[in-house]
Amino acid sequence: MIKLTAIEKVYRTSTIETLALDNINLEIPKGEFVSIMGPSGCGKSTLLNVMGLLDNPSKGAVEIDGMEISRYSDKKLARLRNQKIGFIFQSFHLINDLSVLDNVEIPLLYRTSTGRSRRELAKEALEKVGLSNRMKHFPSQLSGGQKQRVAIARAIVGKPEIILADEPTGNLDSVMGAEILNILLQLNQEGATIAMVTHDEQMARKTNRLIRLFDGRQVS
Ligand SMILES: Nc1ncnc2c1ncn2[C@@H]1O[C@H](COP(=O)(O)OP(=O)(O)O)[C@@H](O)[C@H]1O
Ligand SMILES: [Mg+2]
């Protein structure tokens, strides 16, 4: 589903050059749930952003579902990302002056679907994360765990085949964190391919495979 070949990512500023990813070769088959661990600054977010077509690698090839995307235009990349990939971030990234329901509908605005079908899909996604009773709330009225569940609903509303989660439980206590992991495990059971960055060994153990990074290199 996701294939990375000889990926290198260099960040250049006027004074320093950082090799954030160094020869990463990785294949994540359809339906696998992998976790990614490693010390701060080792390249975990960069790796996820490259997989998710949010960032271009400096070298190497990215394939998503058999499509090699290096020659894709930004527009085509954006469409592929919108259709195939759902993102979840540590800090939720919800829009505070939109209701829960409106937040979840956002990814569908880029598609040609009617208001009514957007609403139905958003409700369905919120049901899946157990938040049907909070649709009219605003993000500031929710707990951290509930906010992350809204963010998951937003990530899955377009029924993406791939879910990329960057420390999704990093801002949550262990009870709420376990809840979020259970939702991700459930989505994986239903067929989603998932890559999750985590600092929690116990959570990583519940996934199919653990990838460890160190200084931009894959060490296991
Ligand atoms: N936009 C950027 N510009 C310059 N350097 C960056 C940028 N993003 C990340 N880096 C550097 O790349 C390395 C990897 O960063 P990151 O992928 O965010 O690590 P992690 O998620 O594992 O903490 C770090 O050394 C970081 O400082
Ligand atoms: Mg990071």
C-alpha cells in the first residue's frame, strides 16, 4: 500500500543542513498496522509526512497503492491525499469556531458531494468514534480524548485506505490514550492500513510491526 525506496530528506537553511531521513526502504502492505518509534528529532514526523504526500523527499521514490508519485503535480497529489489518506496529529488541529460536525465535514468540502451526503458521512464517522451526542458542541467544550476522537472522525470521514497518526496519544492521559488506540485497532480490523508514531512501547506492541528510527535511519 505504501512503498518507500531509498528515501532521503535533507532540510537546508542558510546555516545548517539536516539529513532528516537517510536511505529509508520500507514497505507497508495493505491492512498492516505499523508503529514508528525513536528519540525526538530522529525523523518520525518527516517520515510520516513523506508517506502522506505532505512533504517531498529529496531523493528516492514514494509509491501509494502502486502509483509512483514523483511526477505528480501538486493538484494531483492533493487529490490523491484527500482520497486515500487520513491524518491524525498530536495536537488535534481542530478549528475552534466550527462545530464538531462541521470540523468532521472539512475533508469532504474538496469533493463534489452534496451538503446532505456530507452531513450523513460526518454523522456516520462520529458514530464510529462514539461521539454522536457531541455533534453540536465546539472543540473548546470537549476533553482532550474527545477532541482526538473528533480528529479521528475527520480523518476517516472520506473512508481513506491509509491512516497516518503522529503521536495521536501524546497529549492524552493513559486511559484516553488507550481509548484512541482501541479505535485505531478497530479501524485496522475493518481494513485500514495504519502507520502511527508513538513513544509508548506498550501501544507499539499491540500493532503488527515496530519500526525504529535513529538519526534518520531505520535501525529495526
Ligand atoms: N522544516 C524543517 N526545517 C529544518 N529542519 C527541520 C524541519 N523539520 C524537521 N527538521 C529537522 O529534521 C529532523 C527530524 O525532525 P522530525 O521529523 O520532526 O523528528 P521527530 O518527529 O522524530 O521528532 C530534526 O533534526 C529537525 O530539527
Ligand atoms: Mg515528530
